[in-house]
Amino acid sequence: MSRRGVVGPQALERGAVVASYVALLRAVNVGGRNPIGMPELREFAVQLGLDAPRTLLQSGNLVFRCPARNTADLERLLESAAAARLCLQTDVMVRSAADWRAIIERNPFPREAKNDPGHLLVMAFKQAPKPADVKALRAAISGREVVEAVGAHAYLVYPDGIGRSRLTTALIERTLGTRGTGRNWNTVLKLAALAAS
């Protein structure tokens, strides 16, 4: 069956108030898993009735506009539609443009953001981690990495690089008890610019 032939959710209804959103797809185009092209992702958004969809890089970053809605509702819509229309099983984290600006403003590592943005990672989670779980994650760190949690986001500094670090996504999710996806600071800023344009 063609992916485009799968029947998914109806297009979003139009409303008077339009807002911008950032959607992060978890673990796409990683090691051959969950492959999706960015033109396909943009077309998928258009079919859902989302306005002005734009993508960034190949890691599942989507910026769009639509009538203002609860971000959890948008997450459910995108996840169910991706499964039905794209045969793509993945978590989606959605933040409003205002939420995304707040992520930047609340960054507890301004020096790292300025001097080494490629090694500063922001993870967006499905739920805010509990303080006790954040403490447990810090205790599990064996290298020089540093973690701070603010609401449903974590800021992680990888001074020795991300690729060989033992502070992996799997460890983070298991310890915090929630699923998430990370983007480095450069990508965070580029997504903010897209959402504001």
C-alpha cells in the first residue's frame, strides 16, 4: 500500500488566531532507522492543513503555523498521522514559538552557548522530569558532562564531545523516566529564527 494512500486524521480546522510551532521528531534518519526525507515531511504537514511548513537539517525539525492549539494535542495529531500516512512510529515534541524563546532565555549555560554551542544540547521531553530523577542522572554521570533541568527540558554540556559520551539518550530517558529528543544550541537558535520569521 502506498504511504500516501493511508487515511489519516482530517486537516486542522482554520481559526482566527494563528500561532507558530516547532515540532521535533525523535530518532529519525539515525542509523537507517525511521528514514524520512525533509520534502516528504513538509508535504505531510501540508496534507494535515499546517501552514508554511519548513524543515531544518535532516534530523526531523519542523516549523509550521496553524490555529492556536494545545501542544499536547498537536503532538498526538502528528504522531498518529505519521504512523498512518508515513508508516513512521516516533515521538513528537511540539513547542510554541513562545515556548521556544523561553528555552533560550532560561539557558543556565550562557558561557557554553557562546563559546562551544555544538557541545551544548537541549533535550525536550514528553513530561517534566522529577527532581529526584534529575539528581539520579547527575549521579550516573561518569565524565565531565553537566546537566540542568528546567521544566520539560534539560540542558546538557558535553565538554569532551557527544559521540563518545556515556551520557547517552538511552541513559537519560531511562533515568528520568520520560522520552525526549535533543538538539544542539546552534540548531536551537536556527529553529527560533525560523519560528519567528
